[in-house]
Amino acid sequence: MKWQSPARRLAHEVVRPESRWHAAVAGVPRHQFVPRWWEPDGDVWRLRTGPEDPAVWLKAAYSDQTLVTRVDAHHADNASDGDVLTGGQPTSSSTLPSLVIRMYRHAMIADGDEILVTTGTGYGTALACARLGADQVTSIDVDEHLVKLATDRLMLHGETPRTEVCDITGPLPGEYDRIVSTVSVRPVPVSWLRALRPGGRLVTTIAGTGLILTADKTADGGAVGRIEWDRAGFMRTRHGDDYDHPDESVWKEAGDGEGEETSTSRYPLLNPQDAWDVMSMLELKLPGIEYRARDEGGTRTVWLLYPDGSWARASATGFLDSPVVHESGPRRLWAELERIRHRLNRSGALPVYGARVAIAPDGTTTLTKGSWSATL
């Protein structure tokens, strides 16, 4: 398959020619790491098999887009041709190449650095190997199947980094100058601080937010850094075969119930997932909120659900109409969202991006900006 020209075009798209990452993107055959993937189609996921349609395969693999390779517990590599999944959430993917490179650039990787990265399909690991050499790269994932596939595909590409089946929130298999995680965490695991060498840097995202956190290890065993002005969102770390999901009966109540309180919002309807600064502020206050949204017959509806059983549902027919809000449970989720929007309207901005980060040796992570602070 003639992949070199599409790879070079992708490299020109995502990184400047003088960058040391340019040759890595141009020289790694991404299609070999993603031969099968799940493609969203409305409410379902359809399996795409690259070798069946090489033109589509090349176009997908060498476009700057994320390719989902696992939905819930369903690996695309293990699926049967023509499989369709109804619903489900992505649990692994090949991240869009430009974002992988941005995360690596936030890490400020030097030539002699030994780095720890997350595996997924192995494509990001291959980029790191191309940049540094395989002997300086360790790649880990909690999913044994993914690690095996990635290891095999890396070997076909001529790369043999150290690969391990490992929960990234637990003990790590070595010491490193850089840790770059393309799964999100909350809080920063203590094991990262222990595995970082003096002056080492970690790069990750905070679970449920669009916040990239960078921090450099300090002499006391903690780390200091900031929330970058850049933004990204990754899947949360998982510790087993799938994520825990709220019981569908709770979603049904949120969908149909009147709730304990009904009100009319003063603001037009907002899906927090469309406003990353708002979503990030809400997640920092109430970690673990899940969202759903629907546009049906001209009526738009947004749902919020919290692990303690609290829920909120807001619906509006026009983009400028005030939505009717139903809420129930121990917390008033929409009221919390409204308070964040009040702050945004009053101040013109939210304090999350550019915030200072201080990580104590026990992993306690504090974000501060002006008079605002949040602790993970």
C-alpha cells in the first residue's frame, strides 16, 4: 500500500517542517496501527475494516482525526465484518495525530529523555520511538489485548520499546524523565511523582475536563506547573474491562420524571460539553457528571447525571428561548451550572485556563488563579 505520500501530507498538516516531530509523523504508517475501527453513525457504531476498502483506510488513517477502536468492551479488532453496536461509549482510540504531538511538545522532550507513554493502538508510541529511539520509550496500558496488538504492530514497524500491561494510576515499571498520559486522571497519581526523576515533567489532562496539566517535579517530591492555555479532552482511566455506568433506570427517571423542582433558566440552553471552560469548572466542583443531549422535532434537551443519583433535564424549542429545567436528587446540578454562567457573564472569563498548579508529595493537587482555587 502506498502510504508514504499520505503520511507526508499529514505531517505537513499537523507540524511544521523544521520540527523534530515532522519526520516521525511522515515516517510512521498509522494505517498499520488502525486496521479496523468503529465509526459513529447517529446512535450506532459501524465497524470499518481497512483492508476491504484501502482508499477509505488511507483517507481515515492519514486524516487528523481520532479513530475509535474500542466501544464499551467491544474491540474493533475482535468484531465480525458488518457488526453494528447500538449506543455505547468509546473506551480506546487512536488519538488525532496533532493532539498527540501537542501533548509531546508540552512535555518539552529532550534527546536523551526516557519517557513513559500510554499505549492505545501503539501509534503514539511509534511516534515517540521515531523521535527518541525505542530504547528510551516505555508504553503501558491496562488492557492486555491492546498491549499485545500494539507490541506486535510496533515490531512489524521495526520498533521494540518496553511495553507493559499496567494500570497507570498504580505503581509504574521504572523511572522516567517525562510521563505523557493520553488518558485523563483525577487526581495526579502519587506513583507518577515517585517515578519521575528530579526535574522530570508530567503531562496529562484532568478527567472530565478540557484541561491540560503540566508540572515539573520539585525537590520535596511534589510538582509545580500550570493549566495550559491549550485544551484537550481524553477518556478517563479505567481499571477494568469497562467504565462504570449509571443505572439506566436513573436515566429513565431523568428522561421522563417531573423531578423535585421545576424552574425556568435565565440563560439560553447550553450543553456544557460544547463550552469546555464551563464544563471544566463544573467538573472541578462536581467530578463525574455524565451528559446526554438530543435534538428532536425542534426541541433541544440536555441531561446531567451525578453519581449520587442527582439529575437535571433542561429543554428549549428555540436557541434563544429560556429552557424549562427539572431537577431531582441531593444536588441541584443545573443550579450549579447557572452559578458558573453567572460568574462567566460577570467576569467575562473563567479562571481555569492559565491557573497555577501545585501538587503535594501525597498527590493533592491545587489549582489557583487570583482569588479562585480548586483542589482535586
